[in-house]
Amino acid sequence: MPQRIAIIGAGNLGSWLAVHLARAGHTVHLCTRRDPGPLHIEGLPPLIVPHYLDAGPSADLAFLTTKTYDNPSALLRVNAPVLATIQNGLSQPGIPVLSYVYIEQQGSIRHTFPPPRPHFTIPPGTPLPNVFRDTPIEWIEATDFLSAAWRKMLHNCISNPLTAIAGRGLEILREPFYNNWAKRLLAESLPLAAAAGAQVDGEEILATLASYPPGTRTSMLQDRLSGKPLEIATLNGHLVELGRRFGLPTPVNEDLVTML
């Protein structure tokens, strides 16, 4: 059944989501800080989606796709009874959605790299599968969502800062220097996940990252190259905070926070 859907943020992920949901027959509008213009997604014709510079009309469901540091203002634009959040980190408001989608903008066209996992991981028992049907978006429901969230957190805490420092895509993790750095990060971070009650396989994370094609650029790498703020506090900075709370050392994460 078609729904009224608001998407807060018109970056790469928000635009990609808006195009696919609108093409599936939903009534979609964007809440943005500027006119996004026609949305160009690789392999699809350009699509104009209505946008609003404020909260916009009421919706059945809102997706929050902004950076975490924009949440104070972005949450003011939510005008829907159900909120789903697709962001980095472990503290997402509303229904948390874990994304394995890598999208890069080249000119006006957004290119999507095939994910090694379904695009989204969601908690069981949410209304989101009804929304994703009739779209090419793939999803899974994770019964142990805590472990799934930590798996994605550590995935991000490796891929984002290391590519941002290197200035290159995920292919760096196949090189001994960065692969060793990633393993040291995991060795330090896995005890944090265990202390939080999550079960995470570090080798699985490394295998997932290695499966992306060369040239896959993380959001933090793209932000650094564009001169935008980085979400290092949301990722490795949060691990440092948890290390203090749990009484566990986090020198590798602390170094990354300092460097970025």
C-alpha cells in the first residue's frame, strides 16, 4: 500500500532512497536545506522529488538520513508518527536501520557500489518491509540486532577513518600496512563489543570490507575530500568513551580521533 514518506536530508543516501521509494509508488518528499534539483541515480532517468526547507507536510513515515552532527536541527523537521534513522553510530533515534550501501556522487550522477550484504539490516517487527517492497532495496531482519549494530559500527570504525587518512578507497585494506592497522583496531574494539553484550566476528568484518570493489570510497573519505566535517566523534570517538566507561584501553582509536 503506498504511503506518504518524508526523507530528511538529500545527500547521497537520502536521494537514492527517495528515487527508489517514489518509483515504487509512494508519495515522497524531501526536507532539505537547499533545492536538490533533479535526482540522478545511475541507470535511472532523472527524477524531481518535491522538497521543503522546513518540516514539510505530514507523512506516515520519515527517514532521517543526515549526518549525526546535524540531528539537533534535522529532528525538528520530522512530521510523522514513525521515524526510521539511517545513520552511522550506535545511538540512532527511532527505528535504527543499518546500511551497507556505498554511494558516490560524480558530477550530478550518484553511483552505487553493489553491497556484499543486503542494503539494510532492520530490527524485527517494524513496518519497514512494507515500504521496501516493490523496490530494488534488499533488507534483512536481525533478531540479535545489538550484535548486528556493533558489527556495522566496527565496520565503519575501520573503513571510514583509514580511507580518510589514506585518501583512497577500500582497496587500501588489502595492503599490509592498512590491513595490520585494521586488525589492531579490531583487537582493541572487539572487547568493547563483548562488554556491551554483542557477539561480533572480526574476521567476518574484514572479509566484508575486502569484498567491495577497488575505488569504493567511504562517506568519511568523501567528506574529507570535500572539506566537510567528519563523523569521527560518532564512530571512533564513541568507542573511546565506551572504553573509559568499561575500563578498557583504546589507544588505537584515540590516535585516529586525534589524527582526524
